[in-house]
Amino acid sequence: MFRRTFTLFSPRIAVAMSGGIDSAVTAMILKEQGYSCVGVFMRNWDNADEDGESRCSISKDFEDMKLVCKHLDIEAVEVSF
């Protein structure tokens, strides 16, 4: 596996994270390669705007994302659109 080593400053990469496996593995691989990562969760809608019951709660997704970031020891941030 290719490993990148940085001596002074490592580039910081924002990884769009959902709490799912794809984004978690992406952040893990980048971190293993020596990049400094920050997990970014995008809140693109308001739960109050949803009709009925949602199987995919945005609040649950955000909690999952924060757990993944904690496990990977990377910063977790939320942006709202």
C-alpha cells in the first residue's frame, strides 16, 4: 500500500461523512496515508419538513458519524444548508 509521509505540514482533507461504511473507510485510508482529516456532516434538510415517519433520521446519521470520527480520532463538524 502506498504510504505518504509528510515532514512539516500534512494537507488537511475534509471528508464528507454520513456515518456509513464508505465514508468511514475513506477517512481511515486517508489517515493511514498520513493526511490530516476532518469529517464533515452535511445537514441538507430539516426533520420538521419531512412528512410521516422516516427510517433514516438525520439526527441518528449525525450521531453515527460522530462515533465513527471518534473511533478514527478525527474532528467531526456539521454544516447546515
